[in-house]
Amino acid sequence: MNASVISALAALAGATIGGLTSVLASWLSQHAQAKAQWLAQDKLRRQELYKKFIESASKCNIHALQHDEPDIPGLVVLYVKISRMRILSSPKVVESAETVARRIIDTYLVPNKTFLELREMTNSGSIDLLREFSETCRAEFESLRAQF
């Protein structure tokens, strides 16, 4: 073989390897960016859903503490949010949300609370129906953070 052919082939191979390396690096970078963006959007969707669930559950729980008749539209909204969680969230979060909903429904079956009883519940911490749910959500967000 001629030395100029070998030089040309070496240059062509080098250019090809350099081009492929550049394409691969670009693809990997875009893939990592897309994954990070998707995870960030997923986290925001979950945060918004959990926020709305906490607000709805709080309203339903206060209603249940003060009334015998259930707030059916409020409970439906609560179960809609739980169904959305089944799509987006971990099984532990869904289980915790279902527990909250069951406890709210059970609260309608006990006698209404007076203001003094509500105060005692607040002081003892028993009124905080959403504590376990909130802690489960926090643990889920910490596991998501580990994925970044």
C-alpha cells in the first residue's frame, strides 16, 4: 500500500471516530437533560396533587368533625385525587391517602365535636390526620431527589 493511502485512511478513520464520539456525547447530554426535565416536571405534578389533596382532606375532616351528614361532593373530590395518585405516586403514598379517606369517613360516624373537644384534639395532636401522609410524601420526594 502506498503511504498516502494509509495516511488518507487514517485521517478518514480519525474523522469518523471523532464524529461518532461527538454525536454520542451530544445524544447522551440531551438524554440526561430530558430525563432531568421529566423528573422535575413529575415532582411538580406530584407536589401540586399532594397540596390539593391535603387541602381537600383538611376541609372534609373538619366537616366530618362538625357534621353528621357527609359532604359527598367533597369526598368525591378526595377520591378523584387518590385515583390520580395511583397513576403518579408510589404505592405507599396511595395507601396513606386511602387511610386518610377512610378515617374521614369513619369520623362521620362518631358524635360531632364541640369547640373544646377540637381544642383538646389540637393540643394532643390527634387532629393532625395528615401527618403520616405528609411524611410519606416527603420520603417519596427524597427518593426522587436521589434519582437526579
